[in-house]
Amino acid sequence: MNEKSIEKTTILETLKPYDINCVNKNLDSAMRDFRRKIIVLDDDPTGVQTVHDIYVYTDWSKESIRQGFDDDKAMFFILTNSRGFTGEETQRMHAEIAENIAEVSQATGKDFLIVSRSDSTLRGHYPIETLILKDRIEELTGKKVDGEIIMPFFVEGGRYTIDNVHYVADGNTLVPAASTEFAADRTFGYASSDLREWVEEKTGGKYSKESVTCITLDELRSLDYAGIRQKLDRITGFNKVVVNAVEYADVKVFVTALIKVLEKKNFLFRTAAALPRVIGQVHEKGLLTREELVNTTNKNGGFIIVGSHVKKTTRQLERLKELDSISFIEFNCFLVVDDQALEQELERVIQLANENIKKGKTVAVYTRRERLDVNSGNKEDDLRLAVKISEAVTTIASSITVRPNFIIAKGGITSSDVGTKALEVKKALVLGQILPGIPVWMTGAESRFPNMPYVIFPGNVGSETALRDAVEIMQIN
């Protein structure tokens, strides 16, 4: 394995440019007769970071899935939050989801396509999730799932796949994903940036790197639709297809070729957030404006909660602390190992937060920046500890009794638990993005704070000033 950092500008300048009008015309033509309902299973709530005017459901009941099928939109999201679950829990969840989708599909007479949206830095329960979906769908529908499309490209977060190697941008430098902090994740770590080797690593050799089919940038930029279709036509046995991409036009060309193949073959998708936007036919939209987001009649302060521990979040928090208009409260999350001490700490944080919000002061509650490790040697013990900390953070959010002017949650598990458990959201409308890759929900009428903008801020996205920038947009004073 010889994976080195490369210069983004140098690489992108060598690529053949697109006739974007031709690309868009071909995509529109291909999608014209596509009728499958697209269902995106989102393993944390950040997956809506490329779409707008799309509904997201926070459960996978047959009632919610039926609403998604009946809606006139081409696509809907189901928030699973499976990245916060154990492997056994996520297997049960995905089996149930597949069963409910199959039942609703049969009742409505509408076919479907499932996208398993996961982290653009390759963390998550792979290959468990898509394997369970495949097995249950085949069993319940009698339809063979021929292959799996793997596309972690996500330009808004600086994630590129070039020559089958997946990169994370650091300024103008593209760093192989396996050389970043994300690959050292305690639960979902990995050693390979080459996605062929990553597949072999994650599947324990069941799918060898030699068995992986790759769609190259040269094929995409030559508009070789026929050649790409031929590759996809040959896929059987749930073999894997890695798609290289550095811009949305690459995704559009691939989807154009794919749609024709879907007339006779079935695929599951393990992707980041770019592919859902393209295949869901979500048109481009600018960033949300202050006027679209800010409620000037509510004079209470906003509420920010920071749970993510990645280095990027810590740097963003330090830049946020430059604002004098915010009251900062550190939550000592290490006290989760002592129930009595934890209860006292929660009471302290909750009281301070409520008092300040009521006074019109925006509050930022953040967990200690050090990690609390179990050091048991069992990855799922670390995951359980992370979940326990997240539950404590959720308790803080659910105990805010004063309606804030806005809520921002930082981190995948944090934003999921705050949205579903603290705010009790069942169905939300994705308004769009406040900054690139940073989505905003409008909470539903059933939630604890109806019709409130809820900013879902991924832990691994944004510049060092992005959190501060978002807060400055949202604040009324």
C-alpha cells in the first residue's frame, strides 16, 4: 500500500473538463422515465447536507414509510442513527427496515431503490448494513440484488476519490483517508484508502480487491456511457463497484449510465451525500439566508450543543469562543462513570443554560475535549460509552424549558439524539444548508419546539471558523 498525499489543484487541473450542458441534458433525459421511489437510510442526520425541500423521518415504521411512498417527491430520508448502535442492534434494525419497505412497496405497487448513506470518511457499520438489506430484500421480494455501488465522494466536505483512492482535503492537500484521524476511529477504524483494498479489509476477504469493478475518471469524462453500462451489466453476486469522483458532474455521468441498467438489474448503494442529491433530482440551491432562518420575534438566546470530539470540532469550538456574545458551559462528561456526580453536573449545566437563554444570551454547552476510554480491548465497549455520554448530552437538551431562538448541534450522534429524543421530531422538512455541507431542519408540528430551525452540524465538516460563522448568521443580537 503506497498512498501519498497529493495537491488538489494539480490533480484537478489535469482532468478533462466537461461540457456541463451536455451532461445535464443527458441526465435529464435518462431520469425522465425513472419511477422508483428513492429511500435514503441515513446512519446519522448529517446525510441531508446536500438536499432541500425533502422530508426526513426519524423512525422506520410502516406508517412513516407509507407517508414517504405517498409523497409526490422522488426521494425521502429515514434517519437510522445506526452509527450509534452496536453491530447486533444495527442488524435487527436493517432487517426490520427492509421488511417494512418491502411490505409498503407491495401494498402501493411502487418499486424502490435503497441508498445506505454513510460517512464520507468511511466510518460506519459496513458491510453489515447493506448485506442485511440485500438478504432480506431478496427473501421478501424474490428480486436478486446484483451488486453494490460504493461512492464516498462528497465535495462539500472535501472528500475525493481518484484512481480508486479516497482522499480527505486539508486545504489544498488531499490526504489519503487512512492517514487521517477518522481512520483511527475506536469503533469503525480501517487501514486502507484504496477502496478496492478497503472492501477486502472490511469484508474480511469475502470480496477480494481483484473482484471490485472500478468506474474511472477517464471513463466518466469521456462520457463513455456505453462502456460504463457494460461494466455494470456484468456485475453479479453482490460484487462491488467503486466510482471515482471529484465533482458533481462525475456523479451525473455515472447516474445517467446507471439508470438504463436499472431497467434489468438491481443494486444497493453505499454512498456519501452527493449521489442522493443527483439521483433524487434535487436541483442546486444557494445557501440559506439570514432572513430565511432568523425569528426576530423571539428574543431568547440560542442553544448550541457540541458533542463531537474530532480535532476539527475542537478547533471550531476554539474559534467560536472568540465571540463575547455567547455564554460557554463545559459539561464534564467524564462523570458518566459516577451516577450521583453526573446528576449534580447535569443539574448545574441545565440551570445555567436555562437562565442564560431566558436572558437573551446564546448558550454553548460542550463536552470535555479529552476522550474517555474504556481500554477494554472491545470496540463496542467504547461505542457504548460514547452512547452513554450522548444520552447525558441529550438530557441537557431535553431539559431546556425556555424556547431558544435556534438550536445548533455539533456531531453526528449528538445531532441525531437531540433531534429525535430531546426535540421529539418525527418528521422534518430539510430547508437546505446554512453553510456548505451543514443542513438545517425545520422541526415538525409534533416536536417540542415546533417550526424551529435546527442546524445539524457534522463533526468533520467546515472550516475552522464555520461554527462561529453559522452562529453569527443565526443570532439576533
